[in-house]
Amino acid sequence: MIARLFNFHGGIKPDSHKNESSSLPIAAAPLPPRLTIPLRQSVRSAARCLVASGQRVRKGERIGAGEGPLGTDVHASTSGTVVGIAPCAMAHASGLDTLAVVIEPDGKDEWIERRAFDYRAVPREAALRYLSTCGIVGMGGAGFPTHIKLGNGRGIETLIINGAECEPWITCDDRLMRERAAEILSGAAILHELIGARRTLVGIEDNKPEAIRAMRQAAADFPGPVEIVAIPTRYPAGGEKQLIRVLTGIEIAHGKLGTEFGVQCFNVGTAHAVHRAIHHGEPLVSRVVTLTGNVSHPGNYEVLVGTPVETLLALATPKPDTDRYLMGGPMMGITIADLSVPIGKTSNCIIAASPALFPLPPPELPCIRCGACARACPADLQPFELYWFSRAKNVGKAQEYHLFDCIECGSCAFVCPSHIPLVDYFRFSKSEIWARERELKASDQARERFEFRNYRQEREKEEKAAKLAAKAAETRAKLNGPGAATDATAGDDPKKALIAAALARAKQQAAVESRPIDNAHAGVPGTSPAIASRREQPHLHDSDATS
């Protein structure tokens, strides 16, 4: 057992609203009329399309090949026909489009051939590639590829399975732990072995007693070295650095990662997906999603990736006064502008909002520098300083104040008495820095292309001069032979050498043409031998020549 738990800086305790959706078991969402499966499942990478319009696919079939080191494959969520490859709205705050494969289900839900994968019988790198081809990513945050987080199999002492689920309203992980605890621990054991850890800890907030009980019961029957730990309920205890701090006491420094301190975290949903991939040969094609908020029938549903949000809402029956929808929790989620947005691998919750449940924020007031945001910040930052630099667009100074250590949890904005949307300012500054880095990279590439062009032109000029010099040298060698004329003024200049060679050839030709034919015709300069011979025969007349 863990000797003690530790505390992290800051944090808040908003109303949890967990009971609204946690009482009912996970239900399977019905097949939608169409599935829109984005080829970009995270902001870090996209997949290359492998199918064409009109092609029939089966459930679990690859429809996108991951590109780049952070790429993972994308699969068909059910069997059916590809009816289009077109842009669709992303589940992202920007609302930008991304390419997606549109599938019309045939209702058969026919799987590809599935078989268990013996990860112990192959090299570790092959097992990681298999997880990549199964499309396994982090299901509790930004969708970081699991095969990358598993590292090189060395240096990790503690594996942490994150079941905190600290954000209000969301209960999908709670229900997953209650109903599929053994499968989660099976996946955790695989991750434990692949990452080379010595111990595994599962952290669950103490406001989920049923999940804690189910996981401990499964752990008692499980041979692996795993410990289930109840942690105090405080947002954002589910943040990676915060959970590491609570369970191990390790304080991850600014700009550092848990792996540098021998710790790595995975979500319980990710562990469950790893179990399904290894033991059942199933790629990641569905996930549990919480439907809650201002609805008549909240609950948790097993939803196919690519299901449009608008088709899910019919299951929960939003109330008439619903004015908007959130994807994710109220603290870190985004407002959905287009209900055709499909469910992705990281979509854990849809919240129907109303003025009563989520009143619009009051007008923004000037910052009074009260320091409440700094006291609430779990990353131990100074949000009021970041706010001033972000507002002034002094992003360089904001970066000096560790802007990128901000996890955008919203705790600072939650406690701000001036109702300043601090996280929005921080996101703006981050996007500005990324944009400038892209511009700088493009400028560097343009400069490199320009310098290479100049280098190429200089090289071609030198090669041309070298060929010219070689030709001149060859010509000089011919002219310097026996009886050949030379031009001492040509020197080593290739052009002068060629001119001298041309003059020498002209003089030589003139000398040949003006040379006397023989002694008998020396008095007839320039007369050809044929004409001279004819003049030697006076008995021949023109009439004879023409007869």
C-alpha cells in the first residue's frame, strides 16, 4: 500500500454533477444513418486515405494509414459502403474542416477477421507497431499515440493508470471501471510489461466509491503488481502532473515530462482499448461517451467513432430551453457550433447547456491583481502576469513566464472575480507563438532554397568555365604539335586561347590556298591544276570540248 498521498498546488472544488449520468449501465448507441470518420483524429497528425468512393468496407478495416512518427491508423467503425471522401467539421475549438471518410452502414456490422496478438512472441518494436496499426491513442486528453508514450522500455519505474475523471459532469470512465474493471487491468498489465515498469498504480477520485470497489475486487483476482488508490476529489487531480504529484510526491519541473522522472500515465479507456487490441484483435473503433446536462435521459453510451453528435442527442432528449452544446467537460470542453461534428477517439462527453445550468458569463472587468488565479493554478503559474503579456501581445514575455506549462484547466478563470476568460487569452498567445514559429520555419526554408539556388548557379558557372578551359587546353595541345602555329599572347585565358587557335587555323588555311602548285605554273598564281592543264593544250577548242 502507498504510505501516504501528497498534495498539489492550487485546484478548485466545483459541483461535480456526477450522479446525473452515473446510475445507468453503459448502453450501445444505435447505428447512425451515416458515419463520418475523420482522417485526423488529433491535432498532431492525420492519416492518408486508403479507400475510394463506392468501396465496401468491413468493421475494423483500415481506411487511413497514419503518417509521420505520431501517426496512427484509422478504421471503419462498421461495415458498409464508402459514399464519399469529403471535408467535415473537426471536434476542435477552431471549428475548421478536416478530411473524412463517409460510410453508409449496411446494418450487418460485419467484422474483419480478428485474432489475438501474442505480444510476447515478437520483438517489442513489433508490438508497438501493432498498437499503432490498431489506432490506439490516449482517450482521456489530446489523443497522444500510445506506442510513442511507451518509449523504449527502459527508465520507467511507475506506471499510473488515470481513473480520476476529475472534470464535472463526465462519468464515462466511472462506468467503464464499474463494468469492465478486469479488462482495464488486463490492458494495464500489458502496458506495464511493454513499458518495463516496476509497479502500477491506479488513481481514482474518492467520489467514485463503486468504481474503486470494482477495481479493487478485480485487482485481488489479478496476478499483476497493481494497486488501486483512492485520491481526494479536487479539480484538476486528473491532470498528468497533478496525479503524479498526488500518488508519488514527484514534482514535475517546468518544461519537463513525467518520463524524465521515471513515471508514465495512461487513461483507463486507453488501457481497455489495449486489452481489446491485444486479446481480441480489435482496433479502436468505439468509445464510451457521457450524454448529460439539460436532458431528460442522461447516461453513458458505447458510440462508434464517426457518429454525428446530432444523432446521439436523440437518445438523451434535450430539453426545450437548451441553448448550446459542449463537447467535453464544462472546464476544458468546447462549444459545438455544428451538430454534424462526429465523435472522435477523444470525445468523452456531450453536455446540453441551458441558461439555468450554465449562465452566460458577466461582462469582463479590469484585472485587480488580487492573486486568486495564482492561488488556484495547479501548475503554480502566475496567470495574472500571463494575462497582461497576452493582452499586450507580448508573447515572448509570456513564454518566459512558462506559458506552455499551462494545462488550460480553467481553474484561474473559475475563481476570477473580474470574470476574465483567462484561458482564452492563453490559447491566443500559444497560437501566436506557433504561427510565428511556422513563419520562421517557412522563412528559413525560403532562405535555404535561395542560397542553394545561388550555389547551384555558381557551381554551373564553374563547371562551364572548367569545360571551356579543358577545351582550350585540348586546342593548345593540338596547335603545339609539329609544324603548328602558336600564339604566345593567348596566355592561360581559355577564351584567348580559343581565339588564337581560330586565327591560327585561318592563317594555316590561307597559306595552303596561296601556296604555288609547281614550278611549271608558278607564273599563273592562284590557277588550279585543272585550268593550267587545259591551257597547256592549245589544239583543244571549245567546240571540241563541247562535242
